[in-house]
Amino acid sequence: MTVQPLTSVRAEDLANEAHSLFGKGMVDESMQLFKQAIGLNPDSGRARLRYALLLERSGKAKESADMYAKALAATNPKLAGREKLVAENNLGLMVKP
């Protein structure tokens, strides 16, 4: 059994709360929590992916594209399956020639 460091667990909790707030339309609060989560665990692919989605939906295309790329490079946890496809697809759509 692998035990995650407390900072990683706390970061995932913050990212989950940020995602919930975003779903309730609380964009500013959500952005702040995502920043805190990423500050605690800069290598969280899931937190970066969710933050990228928020940035994209907020009209911040450049910041969103950068965050999608960072989400794909992250390893704790590394994106897989549907999450990886979402990041690759959305990044690809944003950087069309």
C-alpha cells in the first residue's frame, strides 16, 4: 500500500473543493483554492487539469493552454484515461495552427 504525503492529500482535498465551488458558479473562490492546491502539490495532474478547465471557461486561453501542458507533464497523480484525453484534446484545440 502506498501512502501519500499529507501535503498531497491536502492538495487533492483543496482541488476537490475548488472544483465543487466552480460548479456552483463561485469562480473567484475556486481559482484561489486551485492556486493553493497547486502550491501544496505542484505536480498534481488532476488539480492542474481542473484549473485549466476553469481558466478556459473563464476566457483565459493562454493561461489555460499552459496549465493543460503542465497537467500532462505532472506525475503526482499522473493523468490517465479520460482525464489525459481531455487535457490532450483541449490543448490540441487551443494550439491549432
